Amino acid sequence: GAAAAVLALYTDMEDVLAHLPEVVHPDLAPERRDATIASLGRSFGAMSPAERAAWGQAQTGIALGYLLLCAEALGLGTSPMLGFNAEQVRALLGIPGHAPINALVALGVPDEPGFRPHRHPLDRIVSWQ
């Protein structure tokens, strides 16, 4: 069957940097909130746009992992996709050209149960030192 939704996961750290007061939680005490905004501005401001984009992509990858786990826990099926035409996705969704698109994720109720989980044994993928 068709996916109920296709999500585009991307990061726009330039927008984050430009709107830090909207990003930082509003319930922080005013002094702490101001200090957090200033600290984030210094940290991200010291990075190049490429470094900020790489940092954001790493965070988006973590979010993708949790999205897939949560969807599974709710009985939803997912299919993360790479290899798409990023420029067409940008044009369709209005995503800024500087914002990397990490993945598209099809999300919905699966038509079939799929395969049982398959994992390598730990000794195959972990080096015990």
C-alpha cells in the first residue's frame, strides 16, 4: 500500500542561528535563557556554515533514529530513503538551498508484517578491548 505520509528530514542551522530566541525554551528563567541564547550564538557563530550544517545533519540523524523507533513502537511501518533528487524535494517543499536533506521517510500502516528482526551477534560488530 501507499505510505500515509512521506517526511522530509532536513536541518537549517542558518535559520536556527537567526532565530535563537524562538529555539531556546521560553520557560527558562530570564537570566538563564539570555545566557543560553548568548552561549549558543557564540558557539554556532564561531562555526562556518559548512560546520553548522554538518552539526545539524548529525542531530537530524539522531532524530531519524528515534523517529524510526517510535514509529515501530506505535505499529507503524517506515522506509527511510536516500538517493532522491534533493533539488526536486526542495522545490516541492520550499526547503532552502543551504539546508541539507538527510532523508525522506515513508510512514504508514504496513500492508504486510514484514521480516522478523535480524541482528548480527555482538562479537561480529563489537571489539571488546
